[in-house]
Amino acid sequence: MKNFETYPCRASKLTIIFAALILTLPLLVQRVAAAGPVSGDASVAVSVFAVGLNNPRGLKFGPDGNLYVAEGGSGGLHSTVGQCEQVPPPVGPYTGSPIGGRISRIDSNGLRTTVVDTLPSSQLSPSQGSLIQGVADVAFLGDTLYALLAGAGCSHGVPNVPNGIIRVNTNGTWSLIADLSAFQKANPVENPEPDDFEPDGTWYSMVAVHGDLYAIEPNHGELDKITPDGHVTRVVDISASQGHIVPTSMATKHKADKPEKKEKKDKTEEKAANHGNFYVGNLNTFPIEEGSSKIYKITPSGQIKVVAEGLTTVLGVAFDAWGRMYALENTTGNPFPTPGTGRVLRVSRSGVLEIIASGLDLPTAMTFGPDGNLYVSNWGFGPPIGQVLKIELAD
């Protein structure tokens, strides 16, 4: 990847691409100064549910009914130049810290408390805006909280903690259960992107399915399975068949349409057809080409099929209780990431896109709550003014 100001080639990696935010700082200042209601269409109500977050990313509701949010955190200044392979300039070298990343718990009133704040966090080179990554996502297996680390590893300035899956203990401590940095180094993908190659990866999305965890990595382009005892296997090398598409967000489909709309036989067939499939959205390379992102269905055996297209910078995929698909777009209508242009879309079975909410500021993830509302990480990149938005959907 080359510098955005002299852009002759395709930029790729998720947090690296968002270094383009340095070009939009005046817009950032204007949006912060003019903070007000986030615009939505007439069928929904959008409100700020929680504040006080620092680079919020993936979020999930726990069995206790609270919302858990992964945060990139505050970055760090420790350099590992000369100790290990670095991310190529101008993106690298990174600097990092073994602490600074965080997981927050948000109650039904929007009150934030800290679950753990001793997790790695790292940042790009100053020339690229020093943008931050840390904890990428969270998921639950039963009552146990797991988190996906994206800002760790020697290439991110954190030599003693690799990128991986951690288990968060009830007393606020944590344990590494899977070393994803080591797995990627031992199992390279077929078509990595050399211009901005990340030796430790830049993991983004994680889901829990049938007692196991599954994680997506955008820079290498892969979907992997991780068991609770830390065994890692590759489900599919996405780069092998799709090239460098920067896969980011992932969801599973839990329910079919309302029972009263289907015959029992049809429900059974559809449930079987969707059992175990993953729905993966991609960011794509930059500068942004409007409508170039897609959502792919990936089967447990690694078969890939496009199920939605015409999207832009997809960083979130989710399904409501009726099995309807939603996509989160980080930026629209601009060649680089731009505050105030994010959207949530509903995707019909025939692929028709319906705008549900617009005017979001660099949103990075979304999840449905037990109340049926959609919760979105807002201001997920850039200044430390992260929020969670609540989008109340019409039936």
C-alpha cells in the first residue's frame, strides 16, 4: 500500500486504510462540534445508547442481558524494530502497548463499566494518523466471555502477547487460549497482499457457533475455527478464490422467516439449508468504489457464494429474529472514509437494498439486542469519542 496522498495503487488492510482519516480531520472536527441526532429514515428512531468508548469495535449481548463492547483502546509507543518482521512503511512500523485495549459492559440504562482494561493496543505510524487497533470482537460460549485480539504481536509493538483468542475470567483476569499469530505464520494463505502485509494479522470479527468460535482476518483473507481448548483449523482461505477482497464482518443466520409465513416442511428445509453457514461482508480495496462490496455465504466446507452485492465498505452483517439480513456500511459517496456517511441497509431475499438509517459516523460493527433493536458501534475509528447507537426498527 502506498501513501494516500500519492495514491497510484489499491490500498487494502482494514485499519491501515482508515489512515485516510487523517485527510478528513476538518470533517471530524465539524462533526464533533455539531454533535446531534444521527439521521435516520422515517421508519426508525436512532439514539445514542452509550458513550465513553475508545475506538469501539465488535459488540455482543451476554447471557446476563448486558452489552459487551470490544475496544481498540489507546494504542502505545513501544517499538519492536529490529526484533521481528515489521509491517511495511508507510503504514508501519507500528508501536504498541501490552495494555490499553479494553472490554466494556453496558447495562440497560447505557451505563458503561470496565470488564478488563489490561489488553494489548497498538497504532500505525504517525505519518498514517497513528490509528489504533486492540480488541476486535467478543463472543460468549455459555456464560464465558471470549475476545479476539487484533492489536497484539511483535509486528504491532507487543512482543510478549500474540494476536489470538482469550478467555476472560470472572475476576477480570484473562488467559490466552489460541495463538493466531503463530497459526497464520505456519499456515500462509495463497494470495496475501505484500504492500501492507501484516505478519500477525488484523483480526476483525468473531462468532460463536455450536460450542466453537470462528474468526475472520481481513489482511490475509481467511476464516478459521477455534475450539474452546485452543485448537485452530482453517475453514477456508478466502484469498485463494476471491483474491484480496478484505473480508471483515461475519454473522450466522439463527432463524428462518416467521413460522406463520411458511409451511412446516418449508421451514425445516430452509433451516437445514442455512445450518452452519457464515455470511461475510467485505470492505474491499481503496479508494472506495461505490457498490463494490458484497456479502458472501460460506458453507462449513468452505464453499463461497455471493448472496448480496451493490454495497459499499461493509463492516457489519446481522440478522433479525425473522431472518432478515442487515448490512452496515462505514462510508458511502466518498473515495475515503468520511464521517456522517455511514448507513444501515436491509437486504431482501431478492437482493433489494433498503436504507434503514443513515448519517452514521465511521460505524464499525452492529448486533441485535434481545429487545429486537439494532446496536451499532459509532465513531469506531479516529477520535476517542466512541458511542453505541440504538436503532429502533419498525416491524
